Amino acid sequence: AIMTALLKKKKKTLLLYFLLMSGQILGSLSVGGAPATYCAALNQINALFLKRPYLAAFTVCGIKASAADFIAQQADARKARNEAIQRINEIEGTKIKGRHRRESDSNAATNKELALLLLPRQTFEFRRNLAFLFYGSAYQGCCQEYIFNHIFPALFGKSRKLSTVMMKVSFDMLVISPFICLPIAY
């Protein structure tokens, strides 16, 4: 029902993401109204990810990290521009209060437009984004695939009991994150 509603609202991208992340149900998936090629493509992607988990981790985590940095850079640029506009408005507001003629109001508006044009343009930092792409691909993808799917089961077993899960989480928080994850990131 959710998938059909999403398709009716033309949210195919969200649906594809949802289906891709739901690898367990891809084999028996029947999406009403969606072309069969979506299911076939998702089944092929799922099979590739199961066959080559390091390639999957490298690709997905790299893209995710790069996209996250892209969004963060856009948010920073928007915030800097809004702060600059607010400062310009505050300066113009104090200038207009001291003047009483109509000419000063039009001059203030012209000055404000000029100031907005002269605001520094935030450029996209490709080197920073490449660093995030590399960190996401190499560490978050490949290294964590090995750590969590090979080393942890060897150290703590494959049990899903609460005590085992708590040991894994504690080891991750107290050893992996402070001594491996953070130093690699910085």
C-alpha cells in the first residue's frame, strides 16, 4: 500500500531507495504499476552487492559521504549569505533612521543592491569533497565492512542476544571510534 501510494505521488526516487535498502524482499517484490524493469534492476543490484560486498560498501559509503559533504557545503554557504544580508540590513537600517529625505531611502536601496551583488560567492570545495569521498569509500565502506562483518563475529560471536550486542556496541564506542575512526578522519 505504501509503495503504491508513493508511485501515485511520483516519488519514484524515494521508492527505489526504499526498495534498494530492503534487500530481503527484493526477490518476491511485486510493485503495482511499476515497470518490471525496476524490480529486475534492483534484483541485479542486490545480487552484485551480495557477491561483492566490498565494492558495494566502497560505492555506497563513498557516494553517501560525498553527498553529505555537498549538502553541508550548501548549508554553510546559505548561512553565510543570510548572515551577510542580515548585517547589510542592520547597517542600512541605522543609516535610514538618521535621514528624513526620500532621496536617502532610494540611495540606501541602491547601496543595499550593490552590497548584495558584492557578497562573496561561496565556491564548492572539491578537495574537501574528495576527502570525504575517499574517507567514506575507504574507511566507512571497506574497513567497517571488514571490522563489523569479520572481526566482530570472530571476537564476540554471531549471537544476537542483548549481552553480545552490548559488548559489540561498547567495543565500538570505547575502542574503534576513538582509536581508529576519529584519527583516520582527522
